[in-house]
Amino acid sequence: MVVSADPAARIGRSLQARLLATVLALMGTVWAAVAVSTWVDTQHELNELLDAHLSQAAALLVTQRLDDLEGDDFPPLPQLHKYQARVAIQVWHEGRLVVRSTQAPEAPLAPAQTAGLSQQVVGGQGWRVLTAPGREADVVIHVAELDSARQHILASSLGRAVWPILLALPLLALGVWWAVRGAVQPLRRLGQAVAERRPESLEPLAVSEVPREVAPLVGALNGLFGRMAALLESERRFTADAAHELRTPIAAIRMQAQVAQGADEAPERAQALAATVKGCDRAARVVEQLLQLARLESEASQGEGAMRRGETSADMAAGARGLMAELEPQACARGQKLVLDAGEAVAVMMPAGLAQVLLRNLIDNALRYSPDGAVVRVSVRRRPDERGGCLVVEDTGAGLAPDELARLGERFFRVVGSGQHGSGLGWSIVRRLARLFKLDVMVDRSDTLGGLRVTVTWLDEGQS
């Protein structure tokens, strides 16, 4: 099998060609069906009319006495009509031809025992024959007409009706071509408008002049342009965020490395190296958060349902138990206490990895911004109405003022006086996950512990 490397070779026929071929083929089929139907119907009506004429001629002969008819053949009549020579008359008495028209054959036009209309072949020619008995006994009258005459009349009659239609078909085809070409013209203009766009131009296409059938395509293109613009903006923002946030830890790492290079004493060198390692850890965490946020924003720019189509169910209670066991050493280093209130499995419709990202950012923030010796409690349980789940992370810290709560989630927003290094990206990640998976996030002051309380709720699948 040979596959063409030219993409244009794989493009099918144009829409205009398909429409023209379909419409013209349909017109031709319908026209042929109508022509056949008209031919059959006209032939039937013509036979009925001419058979009536045969019946009238036979009726006139039946009323005549044999003595009036018997004798020489009918004398030649003046040519009154072009079809006159194609009509024949025979009168038979006791099996003997006593009268015949000039154009009638000498052989019987039909057997004597035939009655009414019949189709006969005499002398190699087809005849339509009406046989009737005369007034006297043993008299048989045949009035006949050549089949060729009838076919000629039929062809002449239909020809006069069909030829104008045949002559009009090219004009009709030209009109169809013009109409189809005009109908697909908006598609051509749309294609030209898209082809002439600059790569960086992502403005929506105008939908005011496109047909209703093309409007969904234009809407889809505008949606694509919007997602591309959001994706490019996300990439630009990611680059700016990375440059902004990594500048400080890299400068600190460089400074501590220079201190270690110039240190004469081992304790001073060790202290500088420890600070360097801490700066590297901080930079690594920032990079990890930036990458998480960039991935989430990329998914959102492709449509917030894109990630949800492949979502799976995660057990939030099991995830909280595993993560708190992992963070226990970090908490113990500062004398903090982690408390878990979780029993049965509580499912949330999101990938387990992203559920861990959500939990880690919430619990790590609580540990990071709570003072030494603080208590951080994590609760995972079913909603009171049994229609979903609820995650609560609260601590005994100082909490946040109302104006600080309003700004929580802004990138690079830090609470002044917290004494902790941070980028504010953790809350941006939490907010983005909440939008992607339809989670409800509420931040207020804990009634029991007095510090910050974050409540995340969700509904079961199909109940949102």
C-alpha cells in the first residue's frame, strides 16, 4: 500500500462538488422517474382514446347491412390525415372477406372467434384490433390500427413535452451551481480569514455574517482561539512567576556559597553550606509548585472538563492518613502536633495524585504558618446530608485578619510577620483544583482551635 506524503492528496472532494453531484444526481433520478411515469401514463391514456375511436368506427359498420357493404373494396379515399393509411377495416361473411379498406391486408386481422380488443401480428406488423359481430349472422367486422402508428403518436406527444425540459436541464444545472457556489461562499471567506491571520492573532472571528449552519464551527474556532490565548497567557505567567520567585532563593544560594568559599573556620563553612542546602530545598519546592500550577492551568485552558473526563475516585481519608504519617517528622521538629479525625472511606471524584496535592498544600501551609508547639487537626468525614464529603484543616495559630483572608490565594501574597518563607502558590493550586473538580473552599476562623480553618466540601458524582 502506497501512502501519499502530500497532505493535499488526502483531502476529499470539495463541499461544493459534493453538493453539486448530489443535487444534480437527485434531479436526474427524479426527472427520469417522472419521465418513465409520464410515458406509461400517456401511453395508457392514448390507448384508451384510440381504442374508443376504433369502437366508434366499428359501431358505424355494425349498423350497416351486408348488402350495402358487400361488393368491391372501398375505393381509395382522399388523404385527409397522415395516420389515415395506418387504419384498416375488414368485413368477413361466412369466412370470406367481402369488404376491406385499401390499406387492409387480405389475411384476417384476427381470428373469427375473437371478440373485443386484441393484439395481433399480421404480415410481420403489430395491430391493435377491435372485433365485433355484424347485424347479420356469420358477419365479423375487424377495425384495426398499426401499433407503430400509436408508438409514433406517443413519441411525438411526449417529445414535444420532454424536449423543452431537456433543453432547460443545462440552465437548471447552471442555476444549481450558482446557488451552491453562493451557499459555500461564507466557508471560503471564513477559510481565507483564518489563513490570513498572523500566528499571534487570537481574536475571535466575527459570527454576524456566517450562516446558521456554520455558526457552530465559528464558535468552536473562537473557543479554540480563546483556549490558545489562555494557554499562551499561562505560559507567559509561568515564565514570569518562575523568574520572579526563583530570583530570591538563587541569590541566597549564591551568597551562602560565596560565604562557604571564603570561610576559614569549619563551623562557619558548615553553617553556610547548611543555609545553601535550605535555599536549594526552598527553590525545589517553588519549582514543584510552579510546575503543579502550570499543569493545572494548562488543563483549565483546554476546558475545565478536560481533566474531569479521565478522573477517578480517590479516598480522601486514606490520603490524609498517609500524608500525615509522612509529615509527622516535620511537625515533631517544631514541637507541633498533628491530629487526624477520619473513620470510614470518603470518596472524592478526582485522581488520587491530585487529591494528594490538595491535601499536601493545605496541611503543609497549616504546619508552616503555625507557631512552634501548635496543633493542626485534619478532619475527613461524610457531609451531614450524606451527599458528599467534607475536609477540614484547622490549627491553633494566630489566624488571618479579614483583609488578609480576602487576599488569600493571590500569587506571591505573604502574610507579613509570619517569619516563614513562601510564595503564595500553594493557595493558587488549591483554588485551581477547586475550580477543576467543583470543590467548595471556605476559609474562616476555627471555633475550637482559634486559628485558621479551611473547609473543603464536595458532592457525590451526579449530585452536583
